[in-house]
Amino acid sequence: MSKSALSLYVFGIYLVVLGIVVVTIPNVLLGIFGMPQTNEVWIRIVGVLVLVLAFYYTQAARKELTGFIILTVYTRATFILFLAAFVLLGFSGPVLMLFGVADLLGALWTGTALRSDRKKSR
């Protein structure tokens, strides 16, 4: 497995864990992040969407889908901008930025690994 695929695979595993937590015990996670608890289904739907992303990421990594891996770098790197906007608009406290930091760090790891993979293939 290439370095970039491995980085995406690891990020996919992080998403699996996050998705399972959001589907099964969402209020624990919401409490940790200082967000109001809910019994509405929307939070569990978000968890399922995270699991869907996890499936895409792990399978793209396993199949070395470089084009997809590259696209995830852009989307994961910009996710923090949306979270920052939500914080600035007062929709959430700054602790929400931790999710953005995780995505940004993952994107930087994958981007760096892509450059390394390209150097190896030359």
C-alpha cells in the first residue's frame, strides 16, 4: 500500500470509530464538545453519513485510487473553514474546531504522502 493510501486508510478507520460513536452514543460525544444533547434522529443520520465516508475512504485506499485520494486532500483541508465559520457565527463553541484540526492534519499527511509517492514512482 502506498504512503498516501495508508494515510487515507487510517483516516477512514478514524471515521469508522467516529461514525459508530455518533450512531450509538451520540449524546456522549455531544456532551464532550459542549453541545446540547438530542434524541432526534438527525445526529444518527450524520453518524451513518460518516460511516459511508469511511467506507469510501478505506476502499479507495485499498484500491489505490489516486485520483480520489487527491480529491480528499482538498475536501478535508477545507472542512476546517466551514467549522471556523460555524464558530464565528456563534453556532458552536471553539471546541468544534478539533474535528477540523483532525481533518486538516489528515489532509496534510495525505498530501505529503502523495508527494513522496510521486517521487518514488519517477
